[in-house]
Amino acid sequence: MFNFKIRKSGKKNNTFLLVLLVFMTSLVHANYILLPMDADTQSNHLKAYGITYWSLQKQIKVKWLLNYRGGSFLFPNTDQLQKECKIRGVSFEILSDAETQQILETINSPSQNMEAIVLEKAPKVAVYSPDGKQPWDDAVTLILTYAEIPYDTVYDKEVLGDELIVYDWLHLHHEDFTGQYGKFYKSYRSASWYINEKRRQEELAISLGYSKVSQEKLAVAKKIRDYVIGGGFMFAMCSATESFDIALSAEGVDICEPMFDGDGSDPNYQAEINFRRTFAFKNFKLERTLKYDFSNIDMTNYRPEVKKELDYFSLKDYSAKWDPIPTMLCQNHTNLVKGFMGQTTAFASHMVKSNVLILGQNKINNEARYIHGIKGKGFFTFYGGHDPEDYQHKVGDPKTELELHPNSPGYRLILNNLLFPAAKKKKQKT
């Protein structure tokens, strides 16, 4: 009797130990990969976005851990993903189920300003840019190329042909939508590149059925406006931000001087500007002279003298659980971002409409650098400056080598915007 019980108990112990072993093995099994996005542990923040996009292309859902270690990304673990991270030089951490669950529980806690957002699909990307432009002529095409994120190039013919409908995300190259050729006339009117560009734009406008470049560019701006209203996401930088809103506000008004379109402007065109038509700006005054300026929206010539070493703007802090969209767009490993100049460097804060969020600003100079808003069913973000790692880019300057800036906070803001459409079905709480 006694021996029998001992043998039976032994079998039970063996069974218990086996179950315990299986359970503990499952706990330590490496089922997840974390791409940390904090300052100390990620060797290449920019290419980490490329890894995330690559995973979405393969229909692998990714969790974006807002405000957790700089906005880290969580993936199911695969050998292929590990290999891709190693090839691209992206730091990653292998997590067990238990470790992953602990992280998600921390994020889900009401006491933590964090949220886990599921990214569902790879956004289809278009860049509005003329033929002949190189990837390094624009910060967005430069970072897309570096991060290995595919994109299509579209221009006026495609936009007017309603081809934007197939894209989730549209970037506006540093375009002048007012028909004034970037207002480069005073400094570059004799330069061969300016003469050729003016002729090319005029020929394009005529081929599309317009007598003036300003009329054709307005038609393009209106198509882009309709794309956003219909649910698209538009991201613009530098002069494309300011000139886009000016073109919309000046519909039906001639604001171009004779050197731009061959005839005079309307005598009192400032009084005819309609601010209700704009996306982001209000109460601005157009620049009527040949100065390298479109309006007083841009702070470049109005801001106090700022030393390059002291030129920074700060990102606002939002509630990840209640305001996931602006939180998503501000994910970074630092709250301070280096300032950088452009034809449109920064926006006068008092000219930003009240329904538009100022995500990044320099309060001392009363300037907004990074703003976001809703238009119809869609979204737009305007980002001042030309290149986040080239403080004062000039015509003919060499391209930025992003290999030297793999952890650029300024470039991260661009990539935050690109990933946003992957999660745009996630509605804000009210």
C-alpha cells in the first residue's frame, strides 16, 4: 500500500514537473521583437521606420508604443525580421511573452501617458515633384530613399488627372503654387536654371489647357485640397506650405506681377484675399515687392537674430490615450529639435488658425515650426524649413548625407507623419 502510493506520487510529480517545464519554456520563448526608439539604445532611428514599413508591406501588424522608450515598435518575432534589422543596422531586442505582456500592461495603465496603436497597412506614398529633381533636392525624398520606403512621383498632369485617389499619403515638394516661380526673380532671373524652369512651367501649363502658370497651379492646389477633404493625408514643407494656402486664398484674384505672368496684378488684391479657403493660416499680408518672400506668414525675415547653436523648437506633450494623433506625430527621443531654415522657415503663431494644432514651436520668437490639422475627412501637416540637418540650405549646396545623421530628431517627425495613415482608422476618443 505504502509503496504503491509512493509510485503513484512519483508519477504525479513527473507529470507536474513536465507541465511546469512546458509552462516555463513558453514564458521565456522569444515571441516578440522590440525596436527601441529611445536615445541610448537605437543605433539608427530613421531606418527603424523603414523596418516598420517593410513589415507592414508583408501584412504583419505592428504595435506603435506611444511614449514608451521614444515611441518604440513591437513586432511578432521572425528570423527574417531579425535578419533585416541586422542588414539595415537597426537595434532590436528579443522579448518573451511574459516581458511583452508586462510592457503592454504598463502602457495600458491609467497612470501612464502611453498607448499602443496598431499599424495595419503600409501607406501608398506619392511625392508631388517635377521631373528631373534628384532625391536629395527634397528632405522627404531623401529620407524615403534612405529608409528604403518606396514612393511614386506625381506632378501636375497626374494630379489634374485625378490619380491621387490611389494614394494614402502625399508630400508636396518645395513648390510655388502661386505661379511666381519661387520668387527667385530678383536674384536668379539671368540664371540658366531659372530661365529653363520658367519656360518649362509655361509650356506645361499651356499643354494642360491653361494660359497662365498661376491658373494651372491653382487648379492643382484645388485638386490637392479635394484629395485631403476626401480622406487623404497631405504633408508639406518649406514654401509648399505657405504658397499652397496663398493660392487657395487668392482664387479669382491676380496676385502676380508682369515679370511672372505678362500682365499686371489686381490693384487692391490684398483686400480680396479669402482666408476662409485656407487650410492653416489667417490674416496674412502678401509681399508685393520682389523680395524673396510670399507673405508675412513666414518668420524668416521677422524673427530676432538667432544663433544657429541656439536655434531649437520644442515638441508639445499630448495625452497618448486621449489624443493619440498629435502624440503619434510628436514621437521622438528628445523634446527639443534643432531648428533649420528654408524659404519658409517658421510660421507666425498668431496667423495659425485656432483649429490647427501647433505641435512644435519656439515660444521665445512666437513662431510655430510644425503644425497639424483636419480638413474634411483628411489630415494635413505643415513643417517649416528645408532640411532638418542642413541649417541654411542654398541653391547648389551639396546633398545631406543621412548616413551621418541616423538619429535625426527632425527627420523623425517626417517619418511619424508617413506612418500615421497606417493607423488612421483609429479614432480619437471624445
